[in-house]
Amino acid sequence: MHLSIASCETGEKSVAANLSKICFKQEDIELFSAASHDRNPIHLSEEYARRTFYGQPVVFGVLGILACLGKIDRQSPSSLSRIDAEFKHPIFVGIEYEIKIIQRNHATLRASLSDGSRTLLKLDVTFGDERPREASWGDLGSSARLIPADPSEKELANGAVVTGEYQPDPVAFTDLMRRLDVDELQLGRVQLATLLWSSYVIGMEYPGRRALFCTLSLKFARPLGCQQAPFSYLARTTSLNVLNTLGSDLQFFAAGELAAEGQSSSVLMPARATRSANAVRPFLVPTDCFKGKVALVIGASRGLGAMLTSALAMQACTVWGNFNRSASEAELLRGSLADASGEVILAQGNAASLEWCAALECRIRREYGRLDILICNACPPLLPLQLESAMVARVNSYLADAMALASIPMSVFMGLVEESAGWNVVISSSFVESTPKAWPHYVAVKCAIEGLARVAARQYPKAHCLLVRPPQLDTDLTNSPVIQNAVMPAEFAAAAIVQRLQRAPERELEVLSLQMG
């Protein structure tokens, strides 16, 4: 049988544990969405997910559960009696993970899905003594949501209730179970449908669009007779705490009888902070001090880069704003600066490409003949990594990608900056000193980029280098329920940097450490 999810046994089987490898693909995500009707954009939209603190789409948590169930080797069919799952960390496409199955006794087992030493999903499964009953699909029509709900915290806190009918898409359901090697007749079609429904109700109903699944506990009723879909359900929110963790009671019915009940918890992602170019105005007095000057901001469409672009344009600077994929945000930024005394010119392209940077350098030289400020601000999406064998390839890949976003622009544009006796501004981080243990790749690349800039300052002595070490900034990267509130507004950091650039250089290389408060 061909599986789109790669799997291979490690050869370390024992009586107690079974280990295997798994790597999710994009088609697995799409098939699960089709089967479950869960269309939450955190899983399906590259553009949406890139603006979250994950920086990329996340694999459905229940898809991880099914992948674990597909690795269970049971000698005799018996229905699922109870499932308890904890989604501890996100799962991503294209990464090889390990599934471990530990048989505790005849009726219970524990499964885990891990990335090296990090457990991403923990699952406890209990089996009943009876064989699962048959179930047949009905004609549900199009009652499933196409767009996820987005209720307010107030609506959720007031005990929101959602009811309806549900069944998975029959064709996609069968294809999904076959792909994951899940025996739907052995484990129970109703039980498996309940799992898919839990993903749907959390991701599409309550809490819906901003949901991050945390825990799921389901107890299945004793198998009934032949069960006919569509099924019915009730989900009621029971609590919403100060950390925006939402508790819900779940009930799933087949043929009018209770088939499963349990609880779930999920975290609400904070509403995305949207800042206009005007956010930096209170921190800067508009002047013409950069009139006739030309700047290039690498990574200009969002976060600190957008605020730097805004601040420079408000000081009469001509700003080339580089972005790679965030076209709509870049256009919005330029439009919001239409009345600025300076000008914003959008430059879409990969700043880690030598050819692209060389072409842009020729254009800037031809059209303006100068470059007074180069700001290397872009960085790949940042996720925690452990310095261990399972993750070292990703650590090294991050180092290479992030380094290129600074080394290539500097290697191409520093000659033009030196001709103007201008500034090479490198956005580093206060983490080069505090060294958080979850981000070895980020700390390493910021230290390396600082070293590169120090040498560049010697090789291009007429240019001036400014190393900027901000603390955590209030951007998409930190728009997370687990990030503390002690983050610096990006507009404040941008204003501090531009204020320093307004003054004459004091030495060939300076370090600007930005402090909270």
C-alpha cells in the first residue's frame, strides 16, 4: 500500500515499546481538512500562518492522533473506549518525527509523537471489550461551516453553546484512514468520526479562527447497534481564564444516543496587532534632516522594518523598502505614507539572492547615485530548537538562511554606502547577551552577523556601522499567548534608531542597546 506519510520501523521493537518515524506532507493536511471540514487558516493558509508566531502552517493536532493510532498493532478488534490527548507543541510539515507506542496492558497504551527530546503530542488510549458496531454515512448536504467563526472573548466567557449535525466527508474519510493505516472497522467508525468532529468544532465553531488545541479527553459509550450518520453534537464553553484558555464540554450523538462525551481546552491566539505608519509619529518630530538621502530597508513590510521605513520617510528620506512575499502589507505601508515628506519605493525580491541584490544595486546607483543607509532587518521565522542530533540540520539551515539575509546585502551594497560615507545598520538582539536556551540558532546567527558587521566596518572605513540590540519587540513573532507582556513596541525601537542616525557618527562602529522603560 502506498502511504503519502513516510514511515519506517527503527528495528528497536520490544515487548514494551514500538518506535517508528513519520513525516507529514501538505497533501496529508489537505486530505484531513477535506475529511473533517476543518478549514482553520492556521493549518491551510501560508499567508495567514506566516503572520502568526509560528511563521508557517501547523499540522492538525487530531491528524497527529490518527497517525499514532495507525501505528497501534492490536491482535483482536476492540472498540476505543477512551482517548486523552495533550497537544504540547506544534507539528509541522516536512519534519521527520518519532512515534512511540507503549503497551501498558491489554486494554491501555500510551503513544507519543516527538521531535528529538521534545514531546509534541501525548496520547493515552483505552480499549473496550466489545467489537465496534457498524456505521453508515448519510446525506448531510453542506451544513458544515466554510469559514471559521471568530467569537469575542465576551461571547465565549458567557457560556457559548453550539449544536448541529456532523459527519466527515465519506470519501476523504476512507482515503485518510487508508493513508494513515488506521483500521476504521477495528477502531470504530463512530469513534474516529468523533475525533474528526472535535477538530472541526474547535477550529471552526468555538473558539474557531483563533483556536489552538491544547487538550482533548473523550469517553466513548458502549457500542450501539448499526449507527446511521449524520451525527449530532453539542459543545458548551465552560470557562475562560485570564490566560485565554478556553474549556469546553463536548457531546456527540449517534442515532439519537450519546456516543461520546468529554472535555477540551484550547488557547485563543491574541488578535493580531495592526499598526499603521502613524504609530511612530508620537516618538519622532517630523523633520527634513534626511532630505536628499537614500535608504534601503531589508525586510520592510512588517514589524520593526515597517516602522523604520515609516520613520525614515517622515524625515524626508527616500526609502527603498524590500520585501519578499508580503505584497499586500507592503502596499498598505506605502499607501499610509503617501503624505510623508519622503518617498517609499517598494522592492520585492529575495534579499538572500546575490543576483537580485546586484540588480537592485545597479538600479539604485543608476537612479540615485547613492545609498546613505543600509538596514539589515530581515530574519526567517523563529521557532524553538534544541541543540541535538534530531534538530541540528534545522539549526544549520536556519543559520545559513538568516546569515544570507545580512551577508549578501552587505557584500553587495557596502561599496555604495561607503561612497556616501553612510550607515550600515544591523539589527541584532539583546539575546546575544542573555542567550535564551530555546533559541541556539537565533543567538548564534546574531553573534555571527555582529562579527560580520565588525569586520565590514574595517573593510569599508568610510562607512559607519550601527549594531542595534533591541529586546523582544511587539511584532507577529511575539503575538503569542505564551509571551510575557514585557515587549518593546516596534515603533519605539524604530524611533530610537532613527534618532541615532540623525546625529553624526562618533566612531566607525557603535552598539545601540535598547532598554525597556
